[in-house]
Amino acid sequence: MRISSTLLGVATLVAAAEAQLRGFNYGAFFMNNAAKKQVDFEYEFNKAKNLPGTTGWTSARLYTMIQHGTTNTPITAIPAAIKTQTKLLLGLWASAGSANFNNEIVALKSAISTYGTAFTNLVVGISVGSEDLYRITPTGIANRAGPGVQPNNLINYIKQVRMAISGTGLSGKPVGHVDTWTAYVNASNNAVISNLDFVGVDAYPYFQTTMANSIGNANATFYDAYKQTVAAAKGKPVWVTETGWPVSGPKQNQAVANAANARIYWQDVACSLLAAKVNLFWYDLQEAQWGNPSPDFGIFGAGDLGTLSPRYSLGC
């Protein structure tokens, strides 16, 4: 394994968790817009626990508390996590307006009352939003579609969540936010950071087309973003909530998507983060069960997870 010298140089800046979190990101629906059911989440969570060449992938990051296709019913990933004993980084979607966020709060409260400590004991953190500041902050890379959330509104959402979990089994769980490193280094978002218990950062050298972003530079590009996030985090723990390299897709500046490069990125970035005990949620276990996403970041391709082998080695 090649341990990043860049990471070793900044490791002392990072307060690593006592028990490192290793997980993947899990969407609420498939490419055909069909909602994932409890059995689907169970299937994915169990696959993650049995990856060849590695251990400890027992955590899951969610983007929403709401079951896809419903107004405010709790997502079925929760009973799946209880059954498989998968730790949860909860997510509340914040880029769809206040009415939708109120429904996220309803689903959160309902999950607490429905599942009790079987649920709350598995929660390792709560992320209020995902890349919402990125959508409204023109820093470095083109904004994605979506309304985003202004910093003051996001702070109000964070306060809503703290009120909602007060006096419940989730009281005291760390409340954070997930965004791109470009959003965190923008001083206009400093007030958001001040209201967080942890900072979740998403960083993809593949998409950083204004920089030297070949696979040969990807390790340095990632850790430059990571170090800048740590510097902007006001001493808060920094969790890597999304990163990865696609196995297929269009060339992005110097970045070429293929399995060989995805393996290099895993070895250089994932393995070094694991060695440094940084909480990590990789993107992605399986981009699509069927269909042809482009780019495709999945460790596994389309098809039945139970019959598939990884597209590249996961050993360190």
C-alpha cells in the first residue's frame, strides 16, 4: 500500500474518531425512479460488509429521512440498518425548500418514536443538507442544478434539527453538514461552520477540470482540498463524506475514467484515509442496479450484487 505522504503531513491536524467509520453513500431510489425497499437496503448493507480484501464497511450515509414516493414516511433504510446492524449517518435533504425540510423533520421524529433505541443507538451523526452551499456559491467549479440554501437558512435548519432531537435518543449525536471543499473555504459560509459539530467534505479530483486532475495528480489534488477544508473547519472534525473515481464516463480535462485508475485512486486515497483513521464514506458501492450511468463510480457494475465481483481490487 502506498500511504500518502501528504496525509501523513496533516494527520496531526485531524482528530480521528475513536472508532473509525467506514461506509458508502446510499440513494433512496434506483435509476428508474423506483423507491428502494427495506430488502434492497439490506442487500446493499450486507454486500458492503463482505467486500473482498477489506473489512469494517459497516456504516451507511443517507441523503434523506423520507421514503421515496411518500410525503414524510421514514426511509426503509432504517429498519434495514437495524436488521443488519449498520451504523447510520443520517441525512436531511435541504435543497427543496422549507416545506420539504419540515417533512424531513417529521420523518426524523417519526423514526425516533417508531424504532426507539434500536434506531438511535445506530446513529453516528446527522447531516443537515448535502452540497446546498455549493449550489448557490460560485467557487471553483460549475454549480449543479438545484436551488441550494443560503447560509442563514441552512443555520436555521440546523437549529430545527437540534430542537427536534432534544430530549430524544438522538440528543447529543453530532450534527453536521456535507458540502464541497470549495464551499467551506468561502468565507461567506463561516457562520455555518460555527454551528456544526462536524464538517463533512465531498471532493472529486475527477471533476476539478480547472486543475491538473490526471490520476497521477489525483492524490495531491484530493489532499489539497482536504487540507484546505481542515484549515477552514474551525477545529471541527472533518469527515470525508464523498470521494471516488469513476470506472467509466467521459474524459474530464486530464481525468480518465477506467477501472485501473479507480484502483489507483482507491489505493492512494481510500487506503491512506483508512490508515489515518479518518471517517470515510466512499462513493460508491453500486451506481445503478441496472442502466448505464455516466460517469459510473460504482465498485460494482449493474446487475445483482450477489453475483458480481468488484471492478477493481479493494486491498490496501
